[in-house]
Amino acid sequence: MDRINIAGAGIAGLSAAIALAEKGIPSLLISVQPSERAQSVMAEGGINACLDTMGEHDTVEEHFRDTMKGGVFIADEDAVRSLTSHAPEMIDFLERIGVPFNRENGHVIQRNFGGQKKKRTAFARSSTGKIIMSALIDEVRRYEAAGLVRRLCHHNVTGIDIRRTDSGLSCEGLWLCDTYTDRMYYSRGHVIAAWGGMNGLFPGHTTGTAANTGRLTADVFLRGVTLSDLEFIQYHPTTVDIGSKRLLLTEAARGEGGKLFIERDRKPWYFMEELYPESGSLSPRDVVSREMYRVCQRDDCKPPVYLDMRMIDKPTWESKLSDLRSWIIYHLGTDPVKEPVAVSPGIHFFMGGIDVDKRHRTDAVGLYAAGECACQYHGANRLGGNSLLGALWGGRQAAYTAAEETGECENGEPAAVGESEGFDVTAYDAGAAEMCGILVSGLGIVRDEQTMRSALDRLDGFADAHRDDPLHAGAVLGQAMLLSALARRESRGAHSRSDHPQRDDERFGRRTYCRYKDGKIQIQI
Amino acid sequence: MDYEITILRHKKGSDRSYYQTFAYTSEGNENIAAVLDRINRPSMTDIGGEPAEPVRWECSCLQKKCGACAMVINGIPCLACDRKISDCPAKFTIEPLRKFPVVEDLIVDRSSMMDELRSLNVWLSGEARSSDDNMTCYEASVCLQCGCCLEVCPNFCAGGEFAGMSAAVPMTRLLLEMDNKQGKELASSYVRNIFEGCGKSLACRDICPAGIDIDKMLINSNAVAVWRRNKHKVVKK
Ligand SMILES: Cc1cc2nc3c(=O)[nH]c(=O)nc-3n(C[C@H](O)[C@H](O)[C@H](O)COP(=O)(O)OP(=O)(O)OC[C@H]3O[C@@H](n4cnc5c(N)ncnc54)[C@H](O)[C@@H]3O)c2cc1C
Ligand code: SF4
Ligand code: SF4
Ligand code: FES
């Protein structure tokens, strides 16, 4: 059987490698850093599945409905059904490989998370992603020892070999560079994309890792692969600026009782509780971020918004939020048990990415995508706890489809193809910071035609000036994001427009597709 | 405040390392990760005004969760994103971890640490036995594979029989989750490559940036692998 290339070794890539190995199919698991460094280890809050262990009569149907509603009804229903109905099985798998979830009386316990009425989020204290990753890495090691998985860490995938044929796009393999020696290789065969979100377009502005550069998403876009829903960028309501990045204060803080307030008439105003009596501070992220933005604009309110966690009891801090408290003390020098913490929204998750069908196929034959680089499951706004699940299940689905569609030829060892030329890192970083400034000016929490147009004009100039350097592909991806946002002349989920404040299902109740053809970006909704 | 930061540098592919000093004015309370970012600017110069190449170092999460940025700061192995500049003296050094081959500047090749886990059968044979009382397994799962513990360990040298704490900690989770039969091979790796080599000086304990209670890990693993005690009676602290 052909060996399958997996580009990226976070939760999606590991999950794909395990699913292939279970079927006896070998894979080459390539990542620029070892899995221990992938963004997935940063997830804190938890992973969703209807286990109904909390006596609330939770059902898979409700998980399905909450996910569709959270995503404002543009996610693929069949895909979301498949995700939510397999979620309990995924938790069962994680338990079997030894993930020490918080448990009581022989059951995994679950917590509240935004946008969901029932306790449906399984967690491992405050390091869920890290703990799941450790178990997945150990599991992959077993298959490595059996010769089914070959891990190539410190290998940067530099491009995906996608060719135009008479019958459409076809993925033939990928190029990779050993970052320790700068030697380049070509690995033939089908590719599962699992390279994470597009944080690299927003250095210093995201809660995730800038090691997920988004460059490969730009690369496949320029080679003709369709991207979708790029305008939907999730701003997490509770982040703090710590200089080099934005630090996330997990939603679990609100799940366990924390509330947001702003000073109004010299008194704290718990605006979410007043404006949204049912869900309060634990409303979906897009709703909370938008309201935070709005109250900060009001004349009678004095920014910033604070996250008040003083009502959380001691046992909860100790058993469920211990890391959170030590983070805050370390980075901000305040103790959240005694004082509220000033917070503001920060870029956290990309709902959009490589367009995939229910079985995680892209429009290039032989290229599959899963995890945060893919656009699936989350619609216009992702619910907390659904992306670990989406990456885990998506990786598995992509692997199953790739397994079915991969032929019986030997693709051999990656072949040496010379040395990488490298590029000027400081110039790249300075350019990326400039581009980020342009993008955030247009793609904020609340957008309008004029600011987006002016950002696009500046970005067009930037792209022209960088036509021949490594920043160009990212600039084109940025243009595609802005054009998608301009085309969606309505407000939906994470895409909120002051000039089109209403939702318009008739014209826009579906995905935004984005294609690059003959040097031009085409948008279709 | 003004600092003089001396960095041990190494060009990729070269067999020579050299020190280079940079002047740095701190804005207050930033960590060394932010400092390195700020030193690296277009047309940067060293303290003598000579043009300098950007300092290469590895990072990912920038919040103590991934272990990428481990290096030796003022003689102490730690994470650059964890160490505040305000805790450093006015003149201090930054060097790469010394127990691994240097790739470039502060980047070292830690593959041997991860390869070791494979050669020691560090995985689960069969299904895990889940238990409500899984705090030790949780703590053992937070190991960052950063390698700081190996740096200070008097008994560890790369390629030697003794695998060090970066192997012992992940083993603890697995030993606790398998029954004696399933865990037989791992237990013998543990006895041979950890138990028999560790001097119990616990130099590694205070260094671990993940705050892992090394003592507790060893006690639990010893109970299972060495004294063959049943998992459910293992030691809690
Ligand atoms: C702070 C934080 C907290 C979060 N909390 C939660 C939560 O509680 N619940 C939840 O469900 N979700 C959470 N998320 C989101 C979730 O963690 C991610 O969406 C998910 O982990 C993505 O997994 P992934 O496998 O797609 O990508 P990643 O884990 O980002 O992995 C990407 C992989 O690709 C590799 N890679 C990237 N570029 C290249 C390249 N060019 N060449 C080779 N390799 C490359 C990387 O090295 C890495 O191995 C959180 C995210 C953040 C940032
Ligand atoms: S206890 Fe001492 S000998 Fe054992 S691993 Fe730690 S530092 Fe090394
Ligand atoms: S035990 Fe601690 S110091 Fe050692 S590798 Fe793990 S996290 Fe790092
Ligand atoms: S960059 Fe992840 S621990 Fe420092």
C-alpha cells in the first residue's frame, strides 16, 4: 500500500496517523516542530461530546443543534451530524489510550461551555489539549516502533505538488526541508493537510502559535485549491496582551461562574447578564466579543471590560482552574481570587480554511484536510470544545477517505532535491507585522465597507511591493479574506458589519467559496 | 533598565561557537522570549556597533506550554518565555542546552530524547485502566519534553544507559494505567534505564518548568515497576 503524507502533527495529524496505522497503512508524519510543540497542546478548556454524565438528559441531537446554531446555520448539516454522533466514541477512544479526564463515580465529568445549554465539555483539569496530545503521541510511538508511522520532526513542508490535469486538480506529493540541514526533499503520494490555522498572518495578535504560519494554506490556494469562509475569524472575548502574544483566559473561567463587567456610573455593570439573561457571560464567543466591543464604545461606560472570578469557590479553583490562577498571577501580577482582571477580545480561531467535503476531500484529488486548516463543522462561529473534537474526528475521517482512495504502488523514500535558499528572517518579520496591521484594521470585530476597502487598497499595494518575496502568498491570502468579508453583505456569527447589521439568509445563508484563477481571486457565496 | 546580554552563538553547519554581546534596554517586566524578539531587528548590531545576524532560537506557544524555548539563561536551564528579565542581573549570558548537539545559535537537536522513548517501549500495551483517582497520571502527562531536567542531571549523558527524567515522567502515566502483565516490558525498561541509574539527588526537581513533582513520579513508578505493587494501592502525596 502507498504511504500517505501527513503534513502537520497536532491533534488532527496524530489522529490521522493512528487511524491509518490501525488499518495497517503506513504514513509519513511531517511537522516543523515535534508534536509536543503543536498548538493543540495549548487547548485548556475541554472537548465536547454528549456523554450525559451530569444528569441533565443531554442528547446527541442537542449537541448537533447547538453546533449548527452556534455556527449560524451555514455548516454542513451532514458533517455536523457525523461529528456530534461520533463524539462519544471519540471520548471513549481517548479513555482507552489513557487520557486522564476529570472523573467522578466512574464517569468522565463535564462542564458548561459557551453556546451550549448542557454540561457537555469533558476536560482534564486546565490542560485538556496537552493531556490528550501526550496520550496520542504515546499511541503514535507504538505504531512508529511497528514501522507504520515515520515521524519527521524539524521538517518544514514548503509546498504541495498540485497539478492541473484535464479532469481537474491532482495532488502528487509535497516538498519538505530539513530545518537542521536545509536539505530539501520531495515525497511522492497523497497528502493529508493538518497544518493548523492561519495565525502567522496575525503575529502578536493571536492566542495561538505563530509557528502555524498559514503559508501552506496560501500555497495551495495559489495552486488552485478552493478555500471557504475566510471572513469568519473568531475573537475570543477574554484575552490579555502579554507583549509577544495574546494570552487566553479560558472560557472555563466563565463556565465555572466568572462574569464580565464594565464600569458604568462608577459601578460595575454585568452587561452580559442584563442583555442576555438566559446565557449571560457564557453566550457564544461572537456574541460576547461583539457586546464587549459595543459597551466599550458607549459614552456612559469606562473601558476596559473586566472578568470577575471572585465568586468561584476554592475547591473549583483547586480542582479545575489551578493553572489559570497561576498564569494570571505570573503574567499580570494580580490574584483573580481577589481582583477582577482586565480583558479584551483577541484572534483565537479560524473557522475558514481549505474547503473540504463531508469526507474531508479538497477539490484536488489526493489532497485531504483536517483540523484547523480545514473549513468544516464550525460555520460562522465555533463553539468552545468543538475544535479539538473536529480535529480528532476530522483527522480520522480524512485518513479513512485517503485509505480508500490510495492505490497500490510504492512511493519509496523521500528523494533529495537540493538545498533551501533561505530568506531574510528579520525583513520577513517586519513585513509580516506591517501586513498584520493592515489586516486587523479591516477585519476587526465589527466591520464596514469603508474600512475594509481601505485595508484592501493598502494590502493591494503591499502585495505588489512584495511580488517576488515570501510575503506575497500570505498577502494574496489576506486579500482573499478581505474580499470574502466584503462580499458577505450581512452580519452572521463572527462576521459583524455595522453597515449590514441584519442576517440575510436568502442571499447569504451558505458558505463563501474563494478561488484563485489566472492571477485573480474569485468569490462566490 | 539597561542590560548586557552575552549570547553563545553558532552558525549552522559550523564546528565553532562564539560569544556575542548585545546591549538591551528593558521596558520593564518582559520575558526573555520577548527580549530575543526585540534584539532581532533588521540591521541589528552588537554592543560594539558591529552588524550582527539575527539570533536563532526556537519557540511556539510563548506561554510555558510547549517546551520549545528551553535554553540556559545565566547558567540555569529554563524556558525563555518563563524567565523574566527583571530576575536577571545587569550582565548575563544565554546559551543553548549543552547535552544536545547544537544546530544553530540557541537551537539544539533534541531528537535523541524522543528517540529514547521509542527504544524504551514508552507506550500503552492494550487498553488503559481508567480510574477516578488519576491525578498522578495527569501530572505525568504534562511533561513538556523540554530537556531542562537532563541539563542539570549529574547522571545523564546523551547516548548513555540512563534515560533521565524526561523519559521517567511519561513512563509513570503508562505504568499506572497498565496491569502488571501489560506493563512488563515497560517496567523492565524502567528498572534498567531509570531506577538503576538515578542517584535520587533530585537536582532535576527544582528545575522542571512544568513543576512536576519528580519525587512523586519516582515513588509511584518504583511501586509498580520495582516493587510490583498493584496500581490501586500506589502512593499518593
Ligand atoms: C490557547 C488556545 C486554547 C484552546 N482551547 C481549546 C479548547 O479548550 N477546546 C477546543 O476544542 N479547542 C481549543 N483551541 C483550539 C484548538 O486547540 C485547535 O483548533 C486545534 O488544536 C487545532 O489542531 P490541529 O491539529 O488542526 O493543529 P495544530 O495543533 O496547530 O498543529 C499544526 C501542526 O502543523 C505543523 N505545521 C504547521 N506548518 C507546517 C509546515 N509548513 N510544515 C510542517 N509542519 C507544519 C505544526 O508543527 C503542528 O504539528 C484552543 C486554541 C488555543 C490557541
Ligand atoms: S534525581 Fe538526580 S540523578 Fe535522578 S534524574 Fe533527577 S537529577 Fe538525575
Ligand atoms: S520532566 Fe520537566 S524538565 Fe524534564 S522534560 Fe519533562 S517538563 Fe522538562
Ligand atoms: S515557547 Fe512554548 S514553552 Fe516557551
